[in-house]
Amino acid sequence: MPARTRLAQARKGRGRRSARWATALIALCLSTDCRDANTARPPQVVQPPVTGLVATLEDEVRDLPGARIAWSTYWKLCWSEYHGAKGYAIQTVTSEGTSSDKRRQVETCFRIQAAAGENDKAQGLVNRNLQLAMQRGQLAYRVRAILENGRVSEWSSPMTVGKSTKE
């Protein structure tokens, strides 16, 4: 048999083997739900949600040269420890919906800057209340506990940034 014919038959055989492998992979994929090994299953959600949420506002003022100040107001959200929690997930909530990104942490408090400025010391915290009012209309956070065995608590109610629940 000429070399060309043998080469053509070998190529044809490889093509059949490739087709068989493809068929086997498709059958396997269909029988196993075709999930990627890195795809996580949705967590099991349990009751109750995280409770005891308290929001506070904390001002920090730093003196600058020339009778000026730099100031920041931080919004701090704390909650009661959830029995059995390995950590907590914090999710941003806006008027456009909830973020798919979740911040994970072990602590039971979360703190972000909600307003800031630099101005003459005699003026106090210029536009602080306006900045906080703008945050209240745009941003909130909610919390859930991360538990063992792929379980999580229900989400807490969203808490509005810039608003204190304590007077």
C-alpha cells in the first residue's frame, strides 16, 4: 500500500477517534449537569437574619496650619453576633439594585467614610449634613452571617448610609 494511502487512512482514523471522544464528552456533560468544577452551588439560606443592627456617625477632626481643619464623618454599622457564624457578608444596596460583590469579614462592625471636607476652623464641618443627606438617598448596606456547610443566614434589612439609629 502506498505511503499516501496509509497516511490518509491514519488521518481518517484519528478523525473517528476525535468524534468518539467528542460524543463521549457530550454524553458525560449531559449526565452530570455540565457544571464546571469551579462553579459553586448556591448556599442554603437559613432563618433568622442578622439582627441588632445599630448605625452611628463618628466625626474625626484634624487641625491644619493657618487655622484650618480637615474633617471626616464615618458611618459605622454594627450588629449582634450570630450564633455559629464563621464570618459575615456585607452587600451594597443602591437605587439600581444590589451589588454582586460582597465584602467578607469576621468583625461585627463595618465602617466607611460618609462625608469629608477641609475648611476654616471657624466654619465647623461645612456641608456635612448636605453630604450625609446625599448618601442617605443613594446608599445602603445589608448583612448576612456565613455559617458552616455552605449555609448562610437570611439578609438583614438594608441600613441607610449617613443615617444614625442612635441619637
